[in-house]
Amino acid sequence: MNEDILADWKINRFIIADSVLHEDPGHLIILTDYKFWGAEETVDKLLAWCSKNKCKMQGMTLILPTDKLLTMFILEWSK
């Protein structure tokens, strides 16, 4: 039986990475739903959200510096 280790990545808009995968303080978010995040309206809204909340965005990843911002992100962007 072959387990798909990327199954969660395929069905979610984003993944919260384990802290061992990054050196920055805070939480690493990997944006996995390329169609959703690549839509012009979504990109504009996400960029405005990141600017307002002082999040660091690099490519398809975000660094959220606090637990509060992680909760806000989840509430805003979950399906």
C-alpha cells in the first residue's frame, strides 16, 4: 500500500509547516492551492492582508510572526 505523503497538500489551500522546517520566528505557511492563490482578486486581497498585518511573504510562503496572526489567517482563508 502506497501512502501519498502529499495528500494534505493537494486538498488544502495552505499548510502550516512544522517549526523545524524554517529558522524564522513564528509560523511558516505554505500556499498549496495554486489556482486559488494565483487568482488576481485573491492575490490582491492577500497582499493587502499581509501588508496590514506586517507578514513576510516570499513566493508561495508566508511567515506569520505571532500565534494571533496565525489564528487570524486561518479564520480569514480557510474554506
